Amino acid sequence: MAISTEERTFKQLVIDLPVGRKLFVGFAGLTTVLALVIGCLFLTVSRLGAANDRIVDGAAAEAQSADQLRVAAAELRSAQQAYVLDWPSTRTDFDQSAVQFEGALHALRRDGTDSAGEALIDKISTGYQTFRTTDQLIGEALQSGNPALARNLTLGAESLAFGLMAEDASKLADRAEVGRLDAVARFNKTSSEARRLGIALGIVALFVMTLASWVITKLIRNPLLRVQQAAERAAEGDLQAEADVTGDDETGRLAKAFNTMLSKLRLREETLRAEHRRQEVAGKVHRALEMADDEPIALEVVGLALAEALPSYSSELLLADNSKSNLEQAVVAGHNPDGPGCPVASPFSCVAVRSGSAVTFASSTALDACPHLRNRGVEPCSAVCVPVTFMGRAMGVIHAVGAENQVQTTAEIDALTTLSAQAGARIGMLRTMTRTQEQASTDSMTGLMNRRVFQTRIRSLRRTDTPFVLVMADIDHFKRVNDTYGHETGDRALKTFCEVSKASLRSTDLMARWGGEEFAFAFCDLEPSQTRDVIDRIRLELAGRLSTSDLPAFTVSFGIVAADACASLEDAVRLADDALYEAKAQGRNCSIIASVPATIPGVVATPLVRVAEKLRSTNPGVLASLVGDDDPVAH
Amino acid sequence: MTIQRVRFIASPPARKRFIVALMLMGLVASSSACRLVDGDKGISDTTADQEVAKVAGWTRIATTEKYLVVANVLPGEVMFTTAEADAQNPTEGELIIRGIGNPVGDHVRHVEAHIYDRTTGLPRSDVTTSILLLNRTTGEREIVAATLMQDINTGALDIHYGNNIAVRSNSDLRLIVTVDGEEVTLDGHLD
């Protein structure tokens, strides 16, 4: 989320600074701090030194002046006493001493001192004025010739004034000396404290620089470290390892790009995983369907796959029958044993089949819901319908219902679409195969197995040592029926014989169209005589059926042989064929049981066999003629 | 403030130590700087006043028809009776010859007047003396008890009248001394 400049905190602003600018600002700040500290130290020490120098110099000058004042006072007193005691003498020395004293006093005032010093100077000044006044009185006494008065004034009033003045001058000198010594001590103390302050400021500056360096390093290194750690975790496969960096600097933008990359990788991984799951399920379903060699098993697989793909749904597979116009419920999956029960009648009435793709409905009560869903009379629900096609032709639909407004995920719809495609392909293929096999193994007109399949089946019976009786049948004068009533009537005659025969057979018995109007039967676990009873029943049934139909009456001849007694299957066929010819020869509409000859080499064949051989010799291709339309005996 | 305290309490021990060390270093640095800045002051104003009081004063001389008067306003001096002087043997102060002496204290000054005979130049202790102190700055008037005394060290040459009396600093003073009916006025500034 973009943060406006006004809303950003100072910390965020600092974090958002580019790394280069952070470094520049940081080190510029450090340099500035260092320069300021050094400058402050230099300035402070310089000013302190100058101030201390002035203080010390002032104190020394004051002490010197005060000492000069004290000396001048002493000289003044000495000069005054000299001219008083040695009167009449000159006052030159006294006047010079007075000038010196006044000069010293003036120097003290000029140089300045503290308030106590000023008070002392004031006091000295008044004392000096009194001293000069008494000196004037002394001078007058001397002039008037009264040396005793002058002497007494010198020892009295003037001595008093001088004493106070001298005492104060001495005090001032002592104070000045003390002040000088104090200034020196304070200078030393201040210098020491300045050094300590310098050291402290240096330490603080060093600390501040270290702190600033640490902060700058932290600002730059920590986000980079977080990005590095996130990248390492991502490299190890953890795509959730996003870099926790919020700044807007280079590192922050790197982290955002990294997180975006991770997000896309996660999305891609999720897509790949979903695709992988879909392919895995699809592969599993494909393998299961591959193993299903008939439609019921395939439908069972579809049911299981539906339950796995949509566990929270009630689903069903509606498949069209052979007419491709009626949809019937083929598979049910889910919690409802009856399935959703879509009432759609034909594929062409289904919205999903018409659209050719998956269709979803959020609510059965919605305006745009499928009519078959809305009018079903159940609680409101959601639905998804996926058409099932094979080679572009609709053959059904997968229909699933869930709770109302239950949103089907893309993965679920993809799974259903894949399942529908696989189911359509497999079921369509199985149906095609079944149809092809039926076409290859049955006679298209009568629905009976053809000769090749029959031979395969009876070979199988011989391999398993299953006793059976082989019967060959041929419709009598069938060519005549065809020629007289037409092929359509002939075909109906064939179908009628088939229907009558099949009605009399057990489930273990076999019947095939051998060719033309000739048929073959295999009766398991029966004796030839018992077989002939069955044959006779068929003949009777046929006669009864024909008596009530519009077909012309026709009969059938049968040749019977115990196949398990024959040396080979070819022998059995040949003997049954011979018996059939025998039946034809005996007037047709009967059944003849062939005698099975011994299979010892050199043994002469039975008369029946000879007849058959004879017939074959007079009419080559007997067996071939049996496949044809004509009755060989009728010729 | 509360938030800062809570943050400080919630911070790790290392960070607490770091913050405390930072604060101590700042305290030491600022303390040193303050001491350097305040170093010139050294003595407070009150101390300076006391120093001034110890030394402030003035000396004035005036004459009457018969007398020479030297008046001094000095820092307060301890005044001893003879008995006290004998008992304590002080090295400085005033020895009371006649009268009573006031004690020293804050703002107490020693106001004295030396009376000399104009004809002989000798100090007089047998005259009738009164001393009136007029503070021209405040307008206050005080009579200074004219106790006869002399400096313990100097002796009789220093005999004079006066006493200890409280006088405010930085005042313009006027002493009116009457000696046997002759009056002199002496002005001076007391620092």
C-alpha cells in the first residue's frame, strides 16, 4: 500500500531513504558531529585558556599594584616623618612619595578589582585624604613655629590616618596575592576540568559516531539480511518465506520484487500441483478404465471416480442407449443412492450437451437455472453438468448437484471434464468393440454365432473333454422357397427356424448358422438319442409355428453324431454331414444318428460313410455346396 | 511519557543498559560543562557582600575651634571590658575605658571619633562627646553611644569615642560629632 509523504513517520522516511543516501547522510552526519565536537573543544579550550590568562594576569597586576601601593605608603610615611622631624628641611621626597602613592592608587583603580578590593581602595583613598589633611595641619604648625604640635599631630591624628591607610594597603596587597594564587589554582583546576570535558566529549562523540554507525549498519544490513534469509529459505523450497521488509528503498523494493516472485511461484506451484493432481487422478481413472473390458466395469469405475472427484455431491452419469435418443441413468455416486435424478430425456434436451462444455448452476431457483433442475421438485441446489461425448457425438452427461450456491472449483470442473472425456472415450470404445465383435461373431440376419465362432467353441469343448453331440441341420427345399416366395420370405423362414430352435435350447447348448440354410448345433452332456428327442421337439415346434404363420410350410433335416466319440472334430463334422445327407436321402424332415466307426487305421468305413463318399464323388464340393443356397440332394 | 516508560521497561536488558550508559555519559558531560561555565563565579553574591563588609569604611578629618576630629567608619570590632581583656587576652579589638560596647554582627560597623586638641595635638579623653549617625541614603538617624576606648595593641595613643552600630552597606553616611558643644560634620560613602 502506498503511503503518502504526509502520513509517513520519521522512522519510515528514514527507512525509505535510498541506501546510497543513507550512507551519505550517515557519514556526513558523523563528519559533522566530529567536526562540531572538535570545534567546540578547540573553542572551549581556547576561550578557557584566554579567560584564565586574563584572570591570572589581572590578579598578578593587582597584586603588583597593591604591593607598590604598600611600598609607596611606607615611603610616604617615612618621607613625611623625615621632613617633620628634620624641620626645616625640604618636602621634595614627601611630594615624590605622595605622587607615587597616588599613582599606585590610581593604577589599582584603573586595573579594577572585586567589590571588596574596591571598598578597600575607597577606604585607602579617604585615609589618604585624612593623611594629607593632617599633613597640611602639621605643615601649618611647623610654619607657625610650633614643632611640638606638629610632632604630636604626626604621632596622633596623622599616625591614625596613616595606620589605617597602611593597614588597608597591606590588606589589599594580601588580598591581591591571595587572589593571584587563587586565580592560578582556578586556572589549573579549570584546565584539568577542560581536559576531562574534552575526554568526555570525545567519548560521547565516539559513542555517538559508533551509535550512528550501528544505526546506519542496522538500517542497511538488517533488511538485506532478512531478504537473504528469505531467499535461502525459498531456495530450500519454502515458498512461504517472504522477506519481512517494509521500506521503500532499494532493499525494500528488492524485497517486494522477491515477494512478488514468490507469490507468482506459489501460484505457479499451486497450478502445477492442481494439474499434477488432475493428471494423477486422470491417469488413475485412465488405468482403471483401461482394465475395464466391458461397459459395466467401466461404469463402475466412472462411479468410483465420480465419488472421489465430487465427494460432497450427489452425482450420476446419464448415458444414451443404442438408439442415441434416450438418456438413462447408468451410474450413481454420492450420498443419495437414487442419484440426482435428472429427468432429461435425450441428449439433445440437455443444456450441457447442446453447449458442448461444462455448465454450472449456482441455484436451481435462479432465473437462468436449467429447466430440468428448476422443475425437479427438490430442495434448492447447485449443479454442474458435463457432456460425455465420443468422437464428437454426444452419448451422455455427468450431472452432479450440491448445496445451493456451492461454488464448484475450477479443479472440480476440470476433474469432471477429464472424467467425462475419459468415460466417453472408454465407453464409446467398448461399445464399438462390442458391436464389432458381435458383427464379427454373429450372423447379422439371424443373430446366431457364425460358423467360425461355432468351430472355436466346439474345439474348446473338445479341449475340455466336454461330451457333446454335434448336429447338422438343413432346411429342406429352401431354394424352392426362395424362388417361389422371394428372398424376403426365405429370410423370415430362416429367422423363424432360429427362433423356434433357440427356444428349445438350454443355456449350455450352442447353435450357429453354418452357411446358407444349413445350421449347426452342439448339445453338451446329452446322448445322441436324447439329442434326437430335442431335434424332434424342434421339428414339431417349427411345424406348429408355421401352421399359424403366413410363411410357407418347410421342414428341416438333421444329422446327429456323438462328437466325443469321433477321432477329430473334422471327423465329427464329416459324420454329421453324412448323417444329414442320409436324412435327406430318406425323404427329409427327419434326423439320422451317425454311427461312429472305429478309428483304427485300415478299417473300412461304414456304409453311411461310403454313401457320403459316393455323394461327394458324384457331386464334388458337398461341404461347399452346403454353404451355398441350394440343397444338394434336391439337385 | 508513560508510553516511553513502558517501552523502556519492555525493552531487552541490553538495551536498558545501553540507554542508562548513554544517559550517564550525557550527565557527566553536561555536569563538567556546567562546572566550567560556573567556575568564574566561585563566590556567591552574599559572600561578596560579606567580604566587602569586612573591609569597607572611610576616614574623615574635621576641625572645630578647639578640636581636631578624625572620624572612622570601620568594620565591626570586638569591644572588650577590662575584665574580658584580662581573661581572654585578645590580640585585636578595642579595650573599653568607659561605657559599654555593642557586639559585632551582620552589617555592624565600628563608628569612632578621635578627638585631638588643636593646640597640643594630643588625644583628648575628657571631653563631652556625642555622635549622631545619619544615613543619607535611607534617611535613618542613629545615636552612636560614645564609649571611650582604645585599641588593645596601640594603647592610650589610640583613645577615642564610639561604638559598634548596624549600618547598611552601600550607603551615604554623615557623622555629626559634638565635642563640648562644638559640632563637626563628616560625610562619606560606605561600600
